[in-house]
Amino acid sequence: MRLFTATLATETNTFSPLPTSLQNYQESVFFRPGDHPADAPRMCTAPLFVGRARAEAEDFELIEGSCFAASPAGTTNRADYEFMRDEILEQLKAALPVDGLLLGLHGAMVAHGYDDVEGDIIERARAIVGPKCVIGVELDPHCHLTRKRVAKADIIVLYKEFPHTDVVERAEDVLDLVLATLRGKIRPVMSVYDCRQIQSYPTTLQPMRGLVDRIKAMEGKEGILSISIAHCFPYGDVAEIGTRVLVIADGDKKKADALATSLGEELVSLRGKTRPPYVDIQTGVRDGVAFNDLPVVIADPADNAGGGAPSDNTDILKHLIETEVEDACIGPIWDPIAVRLCFDAGLGARFDLRFGGKIAVTSGTPVDAHVEVIGLARDAWQSFGPTQVPVGDCAAVRVGGVDVVLIAKRTQATGLELFTNLGIEPTQKKIVVVKSTNHFMAAYGPIAKKVIYVDSSGPLKRDPARIAYTKVERPIWPLDANAAPRGLIF
């Protein structure tokens, strides 16, 4: 039995001021066949990682294709997308005959001329391998679950958790289902329910925590093979945005339809009830300082690099400095030039530094301060579940009572290493500000005595009704208050 695996992934914010080119992939995940590190999966490469670990024991041959992934940002350059796509497809042709595919994609990638990148890849792969080959795909729940990709694949499994701590487990599910299909043990059929809504669904909070636990308990029973909730990615202006429920059953389409409908209706009933509350910066900082324990974690989702923001907005930092908050730290602020200047100045140096506020109007204005360089690290990384996320060269500077983490490779806050790499211990800080929507909760949730979400002037608007969509199929909630669910679409 021969399985082919490859990855091409990013999360595209079509409103982002940051274009995405081949260089962005080269700076993040850019592995040719056989080059993927053995220690841990990288962004969207869990199918390869799992397949490599299981191939010999389970008597199949794994043919590795290239793995390309970039940090979330704007639309990918068309020529660069086609170059990476065609490289993978040529590798697939060279590997023929193959019995199955294990594709690690994201699900919200957009390239110029291709609003449904994943659908394009899967469709072209299907044309190469033919109808009998079993195509298994792992996607991020912040995906656009389009009809094309569902029609052209046999098995699609999304991560269940937000933050995405279960990427390896879901890749195991994809491989299990592909192998069982090839061995004639199951006959997967898929059903998709369209809720017609745009909403955030953190699974660290109720009611989503309970819903995900119930879904996991249903799988493997009474012919239900897999259940996935496509949250959608609110910052992608594409036609098929929105929450959708995917159910895979063993040969029983009516059963899959019924369960997808039931879960979809439940999600419709939760409109406006799954997103955590947000406060303004002044209220968030005031409440954090007044809280009688530490640390208090304050999240800045509006400037989250994981959603395509620059991560250089200065609103919260300036407020901390101006109100003379003590025992605080904040990160990451993406500013490669400031990082370079800190390395040039050296550890312990005190000098005037301008940083942050560079990329767009939504970045705010730069901070001009006399800083002390309190930490330097080369080629650093932070953890995110089982994966490692590069932050590049990074520096920590102190401004009054605030320690600021500056990074050279743009990313959001995921692991405590973001601070500890530089000698900052977040568990001992009164206020810890992280630029992230919810992925930070995997590492910071367990240490936080209180979590506060604030809304800065960063570019990721928290209310979808304020986003200037032009391509989205209407009606859809909350853009259209009375939008009804579409129901089963596959």
C-alpha cells in the first residue's frame, strides 16, 4: 500500500496589509521531500509526521512530498502559489501509482486568482490519482469548508480544539480512516450543514467545551466515524465563508444528514453566545491591576498575527507606560529593525529606541522610549501544543515597569517561551499582555488567575458586521440579522 503526503498552507486575511510571497513560506515551513524535522510537526504537517511514525509498523509505504506553510497574512502571490502547488503535483505524478493521499492543508488559504486554494489542490490531485484513490485531508477549523473540496475528497477531518492542541490526534484520525477505507473496513460518506453564520468558538469556554466533548464521545459509535465543526475564518472575503458542520458516517448518508442537521441547529441556537466578552483597554488594564492575585493575562485579539495582523499595534503598551503600571510584560511586538538595534546595542545597554507602530494606520504610532535591553536570544521558538513556532531573533526591553518582547519573525503568543527565552518569568508578573485571540490559552490559561479580553485599534475587528466584505454569499448572520440556516448542502 502506497500513501503520498504533502502540505501547502497558510491562513489568508484578505484585508491584511501584509502580502504573502514565497519568501514568507521560506521563513516558516519550507521542506522538500525527506527534509521535515523528526522532532515535531510544523504548521499543518501533522499528516506527514503521523504517517512517517506509523508506516513501517502498519505495512504501508509513505512517499513524502514537499511541505510549504506561512504565517497568516494577506493573499498569496499567484505565481508563488502555482509554483508550490505544481511542485507537489509533479511529485504526486512521479509517485504513481498511489492508493491514498494524506494532505495537510489549512482551509482558509487564498491566492490571487484562487479564492478556494484547497479546493483547487484537491481537485487537481483527484484528476491525477483517479476515482479509486482515497484522499484524506486534515484542515484547521478556521477554514472555508467549500463544496468543491468536500466533493473531491473522501475524508476530511478538522481539528476540534481552539486553541489547536489536537493537530496530531486529528491527523491520526485521518490516517485511521484512510487505511480502514483502503482495507474495505468502512465506506465513508460525508454530510455538510450550513449554519449561515460567522462567529468565534473558543473551545476553552462553555458552551463550546461541552459541545466538543459530546462530539468526541459520539465518534466511533453507531456508524459515526468523524464529526467536525468548521468555525470559519472571519477575515477571508470569499463566497463560502461561514460555520458548517461536517459528519462522516459509515455508509449511511441519512444518519450523517440527521446528525449534521441536529448539530448545525444547535450551533444556530448559540448565535452570539460563544464569544468571550471584550472590554476597552482602560477598563481591562484597570481591572487587571485591581485584581488581588497574579498573573492577570490580558489578550489583544485585534492585533493577533495568527489572524493576519502585523502584531505591532502600540495601544495597550502606551497605556501601560502612561499609567505607570508596574510588574507588567507584553508580547510579541513584531519589529525586526528594533530587534537588530537591540542586538547592536548589547545586553544591558540603555539607549533611545523607536519601536512598533510601523505597518499600517491600525498599528498605532511608534513608541519612542529610553529602554534597557534585558534579554537577547537568537533563532528562538515557542511551543504550541506538540509543535514549535519560530520567533526568530528576539529581544526584551524594559520601559519603566513594563518588559516588552520584540520579535523578528511575525507570530502570535502561544507558548510561555515567548517570555522565558528572554529571562522574563510570566508567572511572577502582575500583568501579562499577549497578542492572540485564543491560542494563548493552551499555555497561559493554566497559569492565569484571571483572563481579560480587550479590543484595541488593531485591524482584526471583533464584530464581523464591521468587516467590509464584498464576496460573501448573503444573507448570513450577523451581517443579516434574520439570516436563516441553509441546511444540508452536501
